[in-house]
Amino acid sequence: MDILEPPLPSDAVRAAIERSTNFSRELYKLLPETVSLPPLVDGDGHCIVGSAGMRLRLSISSALFSSALDHHVALIVLLRNNMRSSAFALLRTIFDSVWRGAWAAYVASDSTLDEFFAGRYDPKPASVIKLLEERHGLAPVLSRIYSQGWSAMSAFTHGGSLQVQRWIGDAVIEPQHSDAELHEVLHLADRLAFTACVLVLDIGGVQRDDLTIIAKKFFDESAG
């Protein structure tokens, strides 16, 4: 049994990687350089009720959305260097950062956020995503990805059967991820990165009309 280098990606995959690279650059141009946190005290030096909780909420959610955007870039870099298994393993990490960030921003209580930040609470995706869509009105992007891809994303992240199967060929050990799968992972990662960008702008109170233009430009192209 031979252990070989993975085959080079096709021209179509290289073009998709380049499109996702340009997409990521456009998203980063929209992000604010800083996130404004509410003051803890008023002009007279008195504590502002609820301010500390709001600062923690903004800090945690901003950190998670920013992590998702960084992971999106890392996934693209990995695919550019033909490291398919590692790229596939990052997809669930991006997804987790987005739904956790939305949970922290919109539905978590102050006490639960304290517990989460201290490492004593772990929210569950199914219940969180349901709350986000039913109570906050979040578009059903996350629920579709969860229902259709959670098992596969987890398998690729945690060395499950799907990841193992993609390494075993005809008497060779090499990545076997198909072009169709590479395209799908890039498309999902782009969707999640766009969601992270939309939400981090929303919690920061930043209006960007460019979001609609970017979505039409890149998602229409990828769909076609």
C-alpha cells in the first residue's frame, strides 16, 4: 500500500478557491476596525445598570463572529495548499462559531453568558438555532445547515468514517475528496462567513448597503 500526495485540484476548484478568496477580502473591508462597548459608568461616576452584561455580550459574540471569519480564511488557505482533510475539518468550527456567536448576541441570558465565559456552560446547537429562528427571526440558514450537514461536519472534524473513507483509495492512502465536495465545502463556508459578517455588523449597529451587492455578486456566480 502506497502513501501518495493528493492529486492537484482541478481548474474549476482552483477558480472556486480564488472566488472565495476574493469574497473573504470583500467581507473584511466591511468590518469595523473596533467594536464600541457601552460605558460602565455615567458622567457622574455612577454604575450604569446592565452595562457590564451588555459589554460581555458584545465581547463574546464579536469574538466568536471574528473567529468564524478567521477560520473561513484558514479553510481557503488550506484548500489553496491542497490540504483537504484539514479544510473539511474546519467547516464545523466555522459553523459552531457562528451559531454560538448568534446565541451570545441575541438569546443568552446574562447569567448564562457568565457561565459560558467561565467554561461552565455549553449551549446546544439544535435548541439554540430553534430559539434564534423562532424568537429572534433569524433566517433559516443555520437550521438548514444543521439538519443537512451536522453529522457529516462532525465526522470530518473528529476523524469519523467520512474522513477515513476520503483517504482510502485503490491500494493507496491519499485524500479522495471529490471536486463536488470541495465546491460544497467552499460554498457552505462562504455562506457561514457571510452570516458572521452580517451579524457582527448588526450587533455593532453598523449599516452596510454593500452586503446586498456582495451577496448577489458572489452567491449568484457560485450558483450559476
